[in-house]
Amino acid sequence: MESAAQASGLSDQPGERTLDIAYLCLQVTKEGQASYAHVHEIVGGLKELGHTVTLYEPRHLKRYGPLVRACEFVRTQRRMQREARGADVVYYRAHFATLLSLLWARRRGIPTVLEVNGPYEDLFIAWPRTRYLRPLFEWMMGTQYRRADALVTVTPGLQRWLAEETGRHGVFVVPNAANHRLFQPEASPPDGLPDRYVTFVGALAVWQGIPHVLEAVGLPEWPDDVSLLIAGAGAQREMVLEAAGKNERVVYLGRRPYTDIPGILCGSIAALVPMTDYRGRSNTGLSPLKLYEAMACGVAVVATDFPGQSELLRDEQCGIVIPPEDPSAIARAVRTLAEDPEAARAMGERGRKAVEREHSWVKRAEQTAGILLRVAR
């Protein structure tokens, strides 16, 4: 797979000018979620490059029903509109409700960059009730895709989809990455973990393949002395809790702070990325954060065969690619790595080198800055 710089048509040089950037994210970012890492790592990286970045996001509220959420969307955007009138560029994390702010920026002549992390279907999977107003939400999102000065996305498949959807060429690919300073092979595992285990880290969403991993643990192919550690929270949490109560090999750690994850990964035999093609959401390719973070920790990866993640594993020879929704394949891959620690270690070392070379958030911040500078000109 081509590098992010090649896919975006940019070099890794961020340019000589510094920018005043307003960053609008209407998704509440919670530590332990991929969105938290993505947003805060990019913001931090842009600041390290000398740019001024102000992040605008909704408050964390205990009661977060539809009406409260809508009020927070309005409050957050009004604040940005008051404070960001002199911004050089506004960077948006795509959300249907950012349409008003994008149109506001265009009226004021402020350049806009929109980051798109998935097709329309992602909204309807996450919030099923929005399906009743699907044409409206697709219009709101599609209007932004067509009106923004540039689009940024995480896979070449999404780049092609956006180009077809909008009929435009200003679509750049900046994949996910890892904080190679935090996620590194020397991170110490926390106390109390099993002697031998593999990990699943991340949101327990319906497309993550959790049922297939839990089934794999009970198969004869799964090695007897290897546990499955799961860290995260989400829709399938109860399923994980039930499995942990029935099978002592399944250890559920709950949601863990971002800074705890490197140690959990570093003590593992392998990291599992068993994504599925739930409602076709993987057709445009995958760039999961957990994949890069495991690589950065020098850990072999077991991932399903979808565009984006499978090419990366094959190109860098840093893991095992398996068919999706195949518990037996998961169990066999875990056994292969558990029985050949030298091969697993070599895969991990290659993954770490790949992250240092081109898949760190430092690189992604440089690439993002290049796009912002181009648009600001």
C-alpha cells in the first residue's frame, strides 16, 4: 500500500508558515476510544510543529440524550464561531451537524478541511434511529463533502468513494498511526496479568468480531495455556462479561486509560484485530488504531483480510492475515504464534520498524500540516 504522503500527493515537509487552526470535533472523545487518540495526537503533533490549534468539542455530560446532545452541538459551534473568526483554516472531524459551521466558514472566506473516517453507513450503524431520516442526513454530510476545500480520509478505498461521491479530486489519504513514544516495546505490563495471553483492545462494537474471538477461545485449536485479555467498552460488553464468567481463559479488563494500553500490549503474544464487514462498512478499507499501536509495541498482529490492514501486514510481514468471521482461523493463528515465539518476535520487530519509519503520529501531523498549509494558501 502506498504511503500516506504518496496517497495525498504531499511530501513529509510541513512547510515554513505557521497557522492558526480551529479544530471542530462534535464527537465526544473519551480516553480509551480511537477517536480520542486520533484527535488529541493530531492536535498535539500540529502544536509541536509550531501551529496554534484550538480544539472545540462538546462537554462530557452525564445526561446525554438527543436534546441535550443537540444543544451541545449548537453551543460548541457558536463558541467556535465567536472565537475563530481570525483562523487561517478550520479543520472538521466529519459529523452531520458540522454543516452549519462549515457554511459559516465559507461565508467568512476561511478555508476548510474535512476529515472523513467512514461512509454514510457508519452513522446509521452507530445511531440506528437516524435511518428514519436517512436522506436528510446523507444530504447534510454530502453537502459538506462537496463544499469543503479539501477532504482527508484514512484509506485509499474511502478516497475513491469520496471522489466518486463528490466528483472532485481534493481528497487526501492520511491513515491512522501510533504514538511511537508511548507505544514502545519497553513498556511494562501491569501486575496481575496471566503469564501468556493475546489481547483485544478497543471499542466492543458490533463490527469488531468479538463473538468470533470468544468462540475461538473455546476451540481445541486454541492453546491451553494462553488467555484472552479484552480491554475496552461498548455495545458487546455484556457478551464479554458473560464469556469471562464461563471461561477462565477470558479476562476482561474493562475500559483502561490510554496510557495503560502499551504495557498490556507489550506483555502479549499477539494482538487481535478481527474486524468484520458488518453491513459493508469494511468495503472501503480499514485503518484501525489498534493495529498500529500493536505494531509500535513490537507485537505480532492477527488481523482479518480486509483492504488497508491486510496489505500493511503482508507488506511489512508483521503478522498473520486470516479470513473474516472464522473462529478456527483465529485459534490456529494464536497457536502458531504461541508455539513459535521467535517468529512472533521477528514479526513484532518488523512492525515496530515500520511504525518508526512511516506510521507514527509525528508523520501524520506533518502530512496533515502539509494539507492545511496548501489549503490556507
